[in-house]
Amino acid sequence: MKKLLLATAATALMTGSAHAEAHGKEVKLGILIGFTGPIESLTIPMASAAEMAIKEVNDSGLLLDGAKVTALRADTGCIDNGLATSNAEKLIADGVNGIIGGDCSGVTGAVLQNVAIPNGMVMISPSATSPGLSTVDDKDLFFRTAPSDAREGQVMTDILMDRGIKSIALTYTNNDYGKGLADAIKSNFEAAGGKVTIYAAHEDGKADYSAEVGALAAAGGDLLVVAGYLDQGGAGVIKAALDAGAWETFGLPGGMIGENLPKTIGPDLDGSFGQIAGSGGEGIEKLKELAGGAFDVTSPYSPESYDAAALFLFAMQAANSTDPAAYGPKILEVANAPGEKIYPGDLAKGLEIIKAGGDIDYVGASAVELIGPGESAGSYREIEVKDGKNETVRFR
């Protein structure tokens, strides 16, 4: 135990030294998301969006009297707590000044408890949505630019009711994310008068989901809602349900939204619908213009990733420090009113305003407004699959 405490203290000292040396020289931001695993098709656009914000700041030369920002990518596997924790520890050892991530809720909680809190490191997640993260004693080190699934449960219920769905079978991936989201959908749907015919977990990574679909089909329901992952079990459940002729359309919560699912399932997915965190308006349009078609900035959680990186750098500028203890308290200040509204492409302008002693209200690409325990108030895109593509039909 004594050796462990000494090692932790040594790590903290090295981290503090890195914070001090970074000012005016190099700032390191970790991008800790699931480059492998059940949402891997989403994470390259997420990382690219965060790195685009970093490049925008570097090109300005205005951060902390000319500090340059370096992005360090690291993998969580989305659902691999051991991998995520190990890679987070490596980021700490490499001297990062902040961590963009995690991505999936379970690994995010593990990194927060086992790495970020013991090392006093700030995390801003663009995609961890479990309601359980709202009440974690995070020592004011954890923020997220994506809204909690407590809100998504209400949004999905509104969509289901608007479409005349009176009963659903509900299956969820068996982890913190899936259970938290499914609980929110179930409680909101039942409170609105809907019926949940069955509420059942599924495991990711299986080759055959016919048994799970058999139980779901026996219970029935107007629609099968799959609160899973688009690149693993969720897709497998949908394939098995289509093969069995059990359902023709599906309810798709956030973890199921992405270009890869329509590609995987094919035309049979047309007509299925759901929602993903996102907003319309000036912010996302400016992000599209900034990217210039280099990658799909509307891919799920990519706008939130750009915004997470921007919030880190604005907070550092406001604190005139790369030390998480100094800049952490500034994150809510730069994210919210009062102040001049800042959008993608305006990061240099925001840095100049802060340096001159002014205030900014960072709106960003995802209409950032941080509430309560440092999480997004959140708006959603309602999605419907049409001709093999996810189309936004409205915002909620």
C-alpha cells in the first residue's frame, strides 16, 4: 500500500510539473474514445472534430502567449474498463493537461474514478450519457457536452407517442449505458400511457441472437426498441428480428444512430426511427463550412467533440493556466452566458476576448449550455432511415 501511495504521489508531482511546463510551450489534450469496439464507426469523425478545434486554436497562435496544442489519441474499446483505465494512466504519464472522453458511459465512470479523480485531471466527455454520471462525486473534474439519457428517455417517448406507438418490446445492451437509457425510456413511456411488453438485456459480441429475439417476439409489441450499439449487439438483434419476421421497423436510440447501421442492415432498415443528441442552426452550419467536406461533422457526437476541445482551451485561456485545478472552475464560465456568443470558426475571436478581460458565451456546434453538474441541457435530432440513410426529420 505504501508503494502504491508513493507511486500515486510521484505521478501527481510529474503531472503538476507537466502543467507548469506546458504554459507558453505545449499543451497536451488526450482524446480517449473507442477507436475499437461497438461504436468504432463513430469515433474517427469524433476525433477529427476535436482535432479540428485544436488546429483552429494552433493556427491562431493566441492560446497562452503562443502555446501549441498536441492531441494524443488513446483507445477505450468503449466497453473495456481495463483498456480504458490503462490508456488513461498512460495519458497522465505522457503529461496531458486534460482528457476529451471517455466515450461510452461505463468506461468513462471507470476512468473518472480510477484515474482522473486521483490525479486531479479534468475530463470532458462528448458522448457518455448515462444518468448515473450526473450524481457521481466527481470533485468538479467531470463535464459532458452530450445530454444525459434521462432527457433522451423523454424525447424518445415523445417520438413514439407522436407516431402512434402504444406498446414496445425493449432490449438493451447489458452495461451502464444500456441499462440507464432503457430505464429512462421505460419509465417515461409507461408514464405517458404506453406499455412495455418485455424489458430484456442482451450481450454484445454474440454470433447468434435468435434466442433473444424469440423471447422478444413472444412478448410482442408495436415496435422493438433496441438500446444497444450499432456496430455490435444492437445490429445483431435487428438482423435476427428481421430474419425471424418479428418486426419490420425498429426504435433506434442514440447508440444505434450512425451511417454504419443502414449499411449493415440494408434496405430493410428503412422506416426505422429514433434520435441522437444534436442541434440545428448557426453552430452546426458553421462547423460544416469549417470542415469543408473533409469528414462528416454531423456524425453522432462529432459536434460535441469539437465543443469539448474548444471548452478546454477557452477555460485554460480564462485561467491563464494549463493546471486543471486552475482552469476547471472556468469551464462553466466560458460555456454559458453572459458574454459574446462564439461559434465554430470563431475560436481565435474568443481567445482574444478572454485575453482582453471580456466574457464569452460558447455556443459552439452543439448549442452548448451546461447545467447542474456540468452537463449539456441537450437538444436532439429525430432520425428516420430513408433510402438507406439517416435523415433528420426534426429537432426536439
